[in-house]
Amino acid sequence: MSIKKKIPLIFFLLVFVILLANNAFHYLWSKNQLLDYNEREIGVITREVSYQVEKTREGSLYVENILGRDLRIASLAIKQSLPPTYQEITNDQLKKLAKKVGVSHITLLAKTPNDIIGVRSSDPEEINMSTKGWGYWYDAYQQLFALKPVTVGKGLTLQNYWSGPIEIASSDPDHIDKWGYYYDGTTNYIINPYFRDNEVLEFEERFGPGKTIEGYKKERGVLEISVFNPKNFGKKSEVVHLNGNSYIRISARPIWYGTYKFRNINTDAHYIKKAIATKKVQSYNDDLNKKSVLKTFVPVFPKSGQPFVIGLVYNFGLIESELRHELLIHILLSLTFMIIVLIVSFIFSRSITRPIGYIVEQVNEIAEGNFGKHLHSDRKDELGLLTENVNAMSSDLQRYVEDLHKSKEQIEYQANHDPLTGLLNRRYLQEKLTSLITQTNKQYEDVSVLFMDMDRFKQVNDSYGHNKGDELLKIIANRIQNCIQSEKSILIRHGGDEFIILLLGHDKEQTKKVAERLIEALKKPYIVEENEFYLGVSIGISRYPENTINMDTLISYADMAMYNAKKNGGNKAIFYSEESMHSDIDRPRLEALLRRAIENKQIDVYYQPKIRVDTGIVFGAEALVRWSNEEFGFVSPEIFIPIAEETGFIQPLWELVMEKACEQVSTWNQSRSQPISVSVNFSARQFQEPKLMLKTVKRILTETKLLPENFEIEITESLLVNNSVEIVDSLREFQTYGISISIDDFGTGYSSLSYLKDLPINTLKIDKSFIQNINESLENTEIPEAIINLARGLHMDVIAEGVEKKHQKEFLLSKDCVQMQGYLFSKPLNSEDFERFLNEFETK
């Protein structure tokens, strides 16, 4: 039986997904049903309430007009009972007359030069009352006195008569007034009878929508119903000042009917305005009065009269409670069904999960590194086949890891050791120096650096060949090792016949004794294949932290001291010091001389040939800066270039090197059938101002008449780490202009190969440390071969630097790397020697 048929877990997961989808669908469906029901209920309520509002407003207006006509009849009766001038009338007379005609009060209004005032009244508060500030009321009085129909657009207008609208006093909401004003020209006053009662409001209370609203509030979920005046809701109340009181017009009330307990004025005003503007129902959810509510605003546009908005507050918590109840029931049912499926699935799959668990347990051990482990199983199905495959994989992994460890150890050893002498190499020194000093500094206070260069070794190497030179170097390395304590020293072959020793915990006197031992041991005769040689050694010594705490500078100081030993006859050791090396104490002097040398163009440019070995053609040269001074002698670039960078001389120094190199190569190319190119090293400093750099390079090429295709820029991998947009754009513009770009010392930095293919690079330059590690047995070739393959895969050129041995050249040729430079062909040469080399090399 197939194992696939024994996995009910798939069905369990399938059921789970189906139930989950069903519950989600049912929840959404229930929610939509409840909201649809709520919308239908809101539609019914709003239709009924809007109908009641419209009918009530029509009835109220009818009652108000009846009251206005009654007041006109009363005005006519009052006129018949009073003399034509108010001076003949008393206030008591008006009180009696008010009772007789059935009005609350009678006031007589007369003109003054600047106003219309109350001159007689049954209400003492209206005597001497000014009406000039009453707005359209005052306008109506003026029109009555002019015997014109009142046209203010408010209230009821009849012949010689105007009745103001019903108002509610803001100081007393129960104070309801209805005024009448009559003037036919037969009197010197306006007759103003008025009612003070609740007749109109009583009509609204009896026949208005109030009872309907209260009835619907008893419905389940309806918390509040309000009829809003969209014109005035959320705005400042419209107040009319009449007869010494402040009044709010009934029609200007912000809420016409219902209550407004769930207050949210600013938000509600926004939705009411939106409902009127869009003529669509608006709603929102919020927590008000400690309840989750759904507020809905329904706009109503009657055939006549002002539009209004019906607001309903619904208890949204009831919908949420109903949904939670429905969801809980479905979850409980689903859990029950899931438990049943789980139990059945577990029972059914037990026969499968047990052997799978065993295999997983064993595989986990293999994953933790216990390779070679074998599983045992008698099954004949897929699990049995899986067990066999796991056993095969375990055995293969064991062999692979063993081979990997061996290869890793071998590669690490080859990368950090000199293949000829077995000593640590310069790469190890570059990568480990700072960490070595930091670690040893915790145990030892002093560290001495001995920079050693063999005297007269080059003559032996040139005269007797590289093979004897290699044998001689092995003897030299062995003698050096015998002179030092291995546990307190580190010996490094720096390159060629140069060695560096780090002495840990040696004071100056002890260091001096070690140096003297080395000189004595290394000047003894050497016997190589019955040939006897005599050599010497020049040793430069620098001290940490006495001379400097910068590791690169420490090596440079030892190098300077070694050159000083050579200048003084060789076969001796010299300590670096401020007095003898003119370094720290004469730093200002060195800076001044460097600046003067740059200004006077006394900086030399040396050229190291680049050879295309398959055709025997010199196709280019690398420009290298050199400086010799009468006072300091030869100054290493490792000394004066950092000084130039610190003092800001690096830009004019770089420009000087470019100008000299481009001018010289341009001169050579004028007489050559095959022009050569020149490469100049660019540092990160040049790329700080990309536009200025581009402009400067183009200017120099134009002035020296060197074609862009005969110029190459060399950059380091460290510059690519930034991979900034400005740098990449600058490199692309150089390429567009015709200039080539190469990466110097490739393989020693930390650039990401993942984006190397996207950068504007023409050439990869293999670092010389990788080339010099290749021995005659062609070991340590992995990294150079990988870089060659990488360049070929990216369609780039590749050149190897530091080629010093014939077997290194042959290996590179076998891998189709035909561009090379190094001491096997030539060291860096001044312009005269380089020109001589060109003539001699090309005539071979």
C-alpha cells in the first residue's frame, strides 16, 4: 500500500481549511444580513417620521395663520374703542381693553424723529421700548406707517396689517408670543395686540411626529431619533431681540423634533451637511455614552418647505453581539468536528508516523553533524526506500565534509604561507597584523618589527638563475628561524629576498641582540650545488608603541630604517628614530619639501611594463609615483603618500603624476606603430568630487594629446564597497568617453561579486600575492584560476601582476591569461630605462 494513502493528515488540514472558509463566509453573510435588515428598518422609520414632520409643519402653519387673522380682527375692534391719538389713551385703559377683546396684551407704537417706540402698553416692560435694532420687524413698521404692504417675507401680510412669526423666548423656552400690527392712517400709532400662549406648540405635541418617534424608540435597537435642521445645526443660534427679550425662531431651531442625547456635534454636522449635499444616506460607527452605536442620517426633501435630515442612533452592540453569538456556535461545532477528524486521523496514521518519527530523529542527528550514521528498516514501501536513500546521503556527506575540511585547511594554509619557504606570507601580515598586535599587547608591552633585505642576493639570482636563488632563499629562511624563539616571534616572507620578523615582548636591547645574531648567521657562506656564495643582510627596526601605534606606519618605518642601513653600506641593523630617519621630528620639514617638490614638478614617475605574453608585445605600462630628495634620500611612497593625503597635497600630486605619465606615453606613441596605454591609480579621494575629476582627466588627455582608449584607470575593491551612485555614474562616463576601468589587487578586498557584473569594469587585475603563492608543483592555483574564470564569465579582460617565476607564467598561459606584469619581465623603470626596455624587448 502506498504511503501517500496512509496520510489522513491531509484530509484533516483540508477539513480545517473548508470549515475556516465556511465560518468566515457565514460571518460575513450574517453581518451583511443584519446590516441589510437595519437599513430596511431605517427606511421604514424615516418614511413615517418624514411624513409626520411634513404634515405637522403644514398644520402648524395653518394654526399660526388663524392666530394672525384673529389678531387683525382684534386690532379692528381695538381701533374702534380708542381715540386716534395715543396722548389721549392710558395704560390702564389698554389693560381693560385687552381682556375685553381676548388678547394677552396691547401695545401702541409711535414714531419719533429717529425711532419707533412703545408709547402706551398694558405690559409695563414695553413702554418706551425702542425697535430700531429689530431688523426686518423695524422694516415692517416703516412700511405700515407708509401705508404700503409689508414685504419682509416673514409672517402673515393682510391689508394695513402684518403678523410676525411665532417666536420662543431664549430666556424662557415656555414663553411663546404671536404679534399683530395694524395701521390704516387714521391714528398716530400702530396697534399691536399679541397672544402669549402655547396653542401652536400644543398642536405640534398632539399631532406632530413626537409620538411616532417615541413609538419607534421602543423598537429593539433604536436608541434615539432626531429631526435635524441642516441649515442651523452645528452653527450659532439665530436670536431675535424683541420687546426686551431674546427669541429663537421656531424654524431656526437646530433640532426640530426628537432628542439629542448621543451628542457628537462636529461629526454629526459634517455628515448632515454631506447627506444634504449628496442627497444620499450617510452613516458612521462610534462609541458614545459608553455604547457602540451606528448613526445614520437620512436627507428628506419635501415638495414645499425647507429640507431636513432624520438622524437615527442604532445600538450597534446588538449587531456585534448577534455576530459573536453566531460565530461562537460555528466555532464550537467546527471544533467538535475537528476533534473527531483529529482522533480518527491519529488512529489511522499511527502506523505511518512511528517509522517517520524514527527517520526524522536519525536525520536530525545527521543534520547536527553525525555523518555516517545508518538507519535500520525492514519496510518494503516508500519508507524503506527513503531509509536507503538517507543512508546513502549520510555516507556521501561524511566523505564530502572530510574532503571539505582537508581542502579548507589546505587553502587557508596556501593563502597565508609562502610556497617556497613555508613561512607566513605578506597576505597573512596584511590581514592579521593589527589583530596580532592587539592580542599580544595584552601580554607584552613591547613589539619590535625587523624589516630584512638580503644584500647582493639579486646578483646571485641574476647570475645563477632562479632555481639556485630559490634554494638559497630556503637556506636563508632556515637560518633566520634558528636565530629566533618561535613562541615569542613571527617570521614572514614579505616577497623576493625580503623578510619581516615580529618580536613579541623584546625590549630594545634584546631586539638588538637578535638583530646581531641574524647578521652573524646570514653573512656566513652558503653552499648550493657546490657553489659558494657570500651574502649580507640589511635590517631596519621599528618599535611599538615607541615609534607609532599605527601598524602600517610601523612597517613603513622599519622599511625606511632598512633602506637607511643599505645606504650606509649594508650588513647592519638600524633602529628607526626621529633623529636618524627625519620622520616625526622633521615631519614639518618633510611636508614642506614634498609641497615644494610637487610645485617644482620634482616628483618622478616610474613605469612597469605590461606584457601580452602570447604575442610578445608590450601593450601598456602602470604609472608609479617615486620621490627622492637630497636631504632624505629615497622616500617610500608608503611614507609620503599618507602625508600628501593628510595635508591635502594628494590632489596636485595625482594631477602631476597623470600629466607626466600621459605626456610621456603620448610622446612614445607618436613613433610607435602599435600605441601603448598607461594606467594610473585613482584613490577614493579623487572620487569625492566626481565632476571635477572628470573635467580634470579630460583636460589632461586633451592637453597631452593622449587618446582616451590609451588611458586606463585603476581602482581598488575597497572603493567599490561604497558602490555609490556618484562613483558608478563617474565610471560609466569614463567608459563612454573611451577610458578603460580596471580593479587593482582583485581578490584581496571585500567587494560583492553579485553586483560586479553590473559595474562598468573592463579588467580584473589578480593580486600579486596569489601569483607568488603558486609553486613549481602548481599548488595554490585555485584562487587565480577562479578569478580568471570569473573574468571570462563576465566578459572582462584579466591581467596578473607580481609574476616573478617562469612556472607562474606557464600556468597563467595554460589558463588563457596572457596579460602579465612583474619582475620576471621588468621592475618599475624610469622613463629612459623604460624606453630602452621597449626597444630591447621588441627586437628579441
